[in-house]
Amino acid sequence: MSSCQNKIVLKNISKFFDDMEILRDINIEVKEGELVSILGPSGSGKSTIFNILTNLINSDRGEVEVNGDLSYMYQKDMMVPWKKVIDNIGIPIIFKGNSKKNAREEVKKHIDEFGLNGFEYKYPSQLSGGMKQRANFLKTYLTSNDIMLLDEPFGALDSITRRKMQKWLLDLTKEINSTILLITHDIEEAILLSNRIYIISEKPAIIKGEIKVNLPKERNEDIVTSDKFVAIKKEVLELM
């Protein structure tokens, strides 16, 4: 498979709810192995794009092309409180027809990689916000690690934990080689994590611009004060 193949293509997508126009002529492409962000204000219709991609709703106009299997990580914590973390993570494996024992064995293969060692037999209520999101991310990964849709995965975390999780995700993406489309309203998060950024407006949402993030692949939290990072942030702000 070519590294330049488009895994996601949205072409001229428009969506109405009753008489309200939510999306107008949205055009987005995501290539294999990229991490692309959709950056825009809260309530601008970003999650509607994900709902169209996953066939939860239909667009009113336009074309959708998905070349691969999708998984969807919601902003809301989707863990079942009465199941241990390992069994929460294993739910998508069981849905594929595997036993609880086999699901646990598969989850254990990834516990260290996702930084969950020592937490797998705890209950969700015993985990911090950051650890819950690691578990939710692994659950999403095991649903499909081909194309992952992340809807503001760190939006509910405090600023210190959010920055730690961003660094964790940067490190993880070097290992998993998934195609990721990320929704965020955090400018620095979009720049830090992404290869490219699509900036959308308030409703009716249009694409206001696309920015290529010309930063080194090896990034850490210190890069946010670099001249290149600040210049990209200025470019983003001018489009928003």
C-alpha cells in the first residue's frame, strides 16, 4: 500500500439539521500514517464530521470515502464502572466473538506499551483522568488501529495532565503507525501533535484554511516556545 494513499476523503460535505446549516462544503483528506487535526471552536460541527464518517448520520450533500477500518474515541469517558480496566479495554475483542480469557490475553500484550502496567485489574473509579484516557485509547486501538478518530481526547483533563498526555500520544504514534484524525479546539495541541491542520469556522462550518506543520518529527513539550512553533501559531490565529 502506498504511503500516499488517502485513508479518508471528504468532498464537498454539507449537513443540515432541520433548517440549520451545520457544515458547508467541507473538504478534508487524510493520508495513510498521518495525524491530522480539525481545529475549531466548540459547537462548530466538528463532531458532526465524525458522525458522518462513522455512518451515524448521513450528509445532505457531498461524498465520503474511507479506505480502511475506523475506530472512534469519544470525548466522554465510555468505560463501564463495574468492569475492571482490563475487561473494559477488552470489550471490542469480545464483540468480535472472542472469549473473555482471549480478550484479556490480547489486552495484556499492549498494557506496557500504553503505560497501564499495574492498573489493569483496577476499576475505572480508581484511575486518574489521564490513566482513564490511556485505557480508552487502548480500547479504541483494539477496535481498529487502522484509522482512529479522536474527539477531543484530552479536553476534560487539567492543563498539566493534558500536556503530559499529549507527549504520551506523540511517543505512542511513533510505535503504532495508525492514521489519526483528531478534533480539538486547542491551538497548541493541534500544532504539537499534527502533520497538518484543517481550521474550521463557527456554524455553518467551512474550511477556513489548511496548514502544514513543518516541525521536526521528534517533538517534545519544549518545542512550543520555538520560533517555528510560534510562527505556525500566528498563522493559525490569523485564519481563525
